[in-house]
Amino acid sequence: MKIAIVSPDKLRINEIGQLLQGGAHVVLPTVGGAGDLLALAGRDQPDLMLVDGCADSAGLAAIGALTSGHPHIAVVLLCAICTPDFLINAMRSGVREVLPAPLAPAELEAALLRIGAKLRGAQAHSEGKVLAFISCKGGSGATFLATSLGYQLAQTRSVLLVDLNLQFGDALAFVHDGRPASTLADVARAIARLDASFLAASTVKVTPNFSILAAPDDHAQAVEISAAHVEAVLALAVRHYDYVVLDIGRPVTTLSIKALDRAYRIYPVLQAGLASIRNAKKMLAIFKSLDYGADKIELIVNRFERKGAIGVAEIERALGKYAIHTVANSYKQVTAAIDHGEPLTANARANPVLHGVAALAEALMTRPQAAHTAQDGVPSRLFGRLTGRLFGRHSGESHVLP
């Protein structure tokens, strides 16, 4: 378990750290107070925060903000004097337990056992969903849609985008104008160190809830990344993010198959042109050979023109009975947003493309939890009907939300 200790008293931190030495825990000591809690939670993503020195109204308000923004983090408050009113207010702030200070080893150990069991149970039922975007033909717009969906989902959920287009990946540049301090290649080289803190530190935080693990800048570094590295990163990521979005390079390789195997949804992105449709047919044949069911695959026809020569009915006849979503054409505004390295939402709130991406995000987040995971293959009729209405599934047109 990753445990953050927060106290204004360095001696108290050392004492608690010594009590935790015997367990298999990662301990993150911080000398600080209520004003440091949110930043610490966002930076280190601990499983548990042991908080000392926040036993007043301001401290409980800070804890309430922490538990609202990071409900997966268990908070244990250390308090020398605990009145019934204080315990009730602490509970309302989201505190999991209140332990007396100074801390007794037996009480701390018992609390850790209780919280550890609850966290393991929660993780077993709330594994993040992996969404894989792959272009059927160069220039189809898979990277734009992947980054846009990630940005949209991050309005209310935690999202990590992993750029698996290892030789030509530039997903970060679509929504951010800086250079990454670390890339997937750096993570692969230090894979033995991999934990949630290291993974988060290796990403670029585009927004508080949206992070990107960039592809390597040097193509020579790409060959160092193996399928095992990707598997390790994804296995960790789904435990700490609600959604893990993958921007996959067009070739279907051993490495990309490892990622696609984990996907909850695969979104092949094509355009309504003959060359793109031919490539999509080849890609779907590969997916069929890999035993990916039709319920795992949903096609996105990007830059779709409602009055174009090829409609959804023609695409369905060519490719088969897959869920088909259409995203409207808005080439000038999309290109301008990409050139500026910013999400489309920043300057085009009325854009039909934005409404299409928002609709897909809404469908993903409102889908019943009882439906299938990435591995179980159970059909998702409700999800199909909902996204069909929002995106114009099998309709030949793009439905735009008002």
C-alpha cells in the first residue's frame, strides 16, 4: 500500500514512519498541513493518507475537498482529543477512520488491515476501461479523436492517454505545446521501479484529470519498448485511472496486440473513401483472426459528410454488422486547434465535432456497470443503442446534440 504521512511535525512523521517500516508499504512523508493535501494527492496518488494536525474546521474542509476530488484515497485522521461532534464532522468530510495520537502500533496495524481489505475489494470492482484508437489509413484522425475523447472524459473522470505510436507518435502535441520530460521509453528502461507514483511522474498533466504518457522522441528508443513493458504499464494504469486511452500506431504488431487484448473497446477510425474502407476491411479481418468479437469493435467514420457519395449503409455493406459512429467534418477548426496545440473545446464550443466527442464520452460514462469488462465478451445492446442515437449509427448521417 502507498501511504502518505502529512503532519506539520517532522518528529511525528518520523515516529509514524518507523511504525510502518515492518510492512510492505511505500511511505511518502510530507511536512505540511491542510493546504498541502490536494496537491499531494494529485502528485503522488497514495492509497492512504495519514493526516495529523488538521483537527479544526479548516482542516476538515480541506479533507472534504480531498475526498471529493480523490474518492479512491482513504483518509485516516490522527487526533489527540476527539469529541462526538468532531467525529461526526470528520465522517461527513470523508475521513475513513480517526485514530488517537500518539499512535499505538496495534491500532495502526489494525486500521491498515481494515483499509487494505476495503481497497482491494474496491479495486477488484472498479478497474479502469481501456479504449484503443487505431487508424485504418494514414490521416484518418485517430490521434485527434483519442486526445479529444480523453480530454472530454477528464471533465469528470481520471484519464491516462498512452501514445503507442512509437515511431511517429505526437499525441501530446495535439493538446499541449510543451515537450515531455519523460516518455514511454524512459518508463520501459526503469520498469523495475514502476509504481503509480513513478507512472504519474512520467506523464504530462494536461489538466488535473488528464495525463499523457508520450511516445519516445527518438525512433531508436522505440525498439527498446517490448510488449511486456506495455503490459506492465497498462496493468498498473487500469488500477489508478478510470479510463486508459491508447493511440495505437497503424501497423498491427505483437506489441499493439498486447494492448488491444486489454481493450474494452477498439475504435478503428476511417473516412468514407474507398481506400480507407478497403484498409478497414483488412484490419477487421485481422481482428477476427485474433478472436476479437464484434461487440468489442466500434467503427468511427471521421470527417463524415451527410450528403457525401458514400453513406453509412454502403460502409456497413462493405464491412459487416459493426456499430458505426459518424463524426462530422470540420476540417478548418480542427486543424487550427491542432496547430495551436490545444483541445478543440478551448475555442469551438459549438463545433459539431466537439458535440460528437462529448456524446461518445457521455455514452461511455452512463453505461450500466453490470455490462461487460474487456475480457468477458458479453454484448452491450444498451450501449450500442445509446451511441447509435447520439452518433447516427446505421443512419447515414451525423446527429449533433443541441
